[in-house]
Amino acid sequence: MASTLPMPLPVERAILKLGRDISLARRRRQLTQASLAERIGASLATVRRLEKGDPRIPLHFVARTLQVFGELDRLGQLLDTGDDVIGLTLMDEQLPKRVRTRKSAPDAGAL
């Protein structure tokens, strides 16, 4: 039987904030929960859970919601590898200290 890990508090807070932000964005756009549910292909209960910060909401509903709000590009840039300072630093630490030209092998003779 697999046990589930407890959710770290920073993760829980971030998901709750995302839910509140989605609710606020929806209301600012004068959309009902039912209208948002229809646009993202979800049930009204799913939108309510999404806005309450339920961590069990599938990611595709979050992505569809961001698309409705015109913010989908931000999801695609969350872990942009070009801006991954830690990853780039770790890669740079693996670079060789010096780069030498390889000696060419002597000619084995005429063809």
C-alpha cells in the first residue's frame, strides 16, 4: 500500500493562492463559474474546487483556464530552461577546465 506524502506548506499556499487568483480573474472578467466551466470543458463542481485551491484538479483544467484568461504563455515559461539559473550553474560546473586540440593520428599509408 503506497502512502501519500504530506503536502509541503509552501506548495499548499501556492495552490490556494492560484485558486483565489483564478476566482478573482474570473470575476473581473464578469464570467460566472458556470460559464468558465463550459469554456474549459469541466463541471461546475470542478471550477468550484479549482477556485478553492483543491490540489487534485487535473493540470489540463488549470491550463485551459489560463488560456481562457489569455495567460497560457506564462505556463509555458514556468521552467524555461534558458532561465534556469541553478540548472545552468550545475552544467557549467561540469565543463572541462581546458579544451585541447586532439592530436591527429599519423597517416596509415597510401590508399
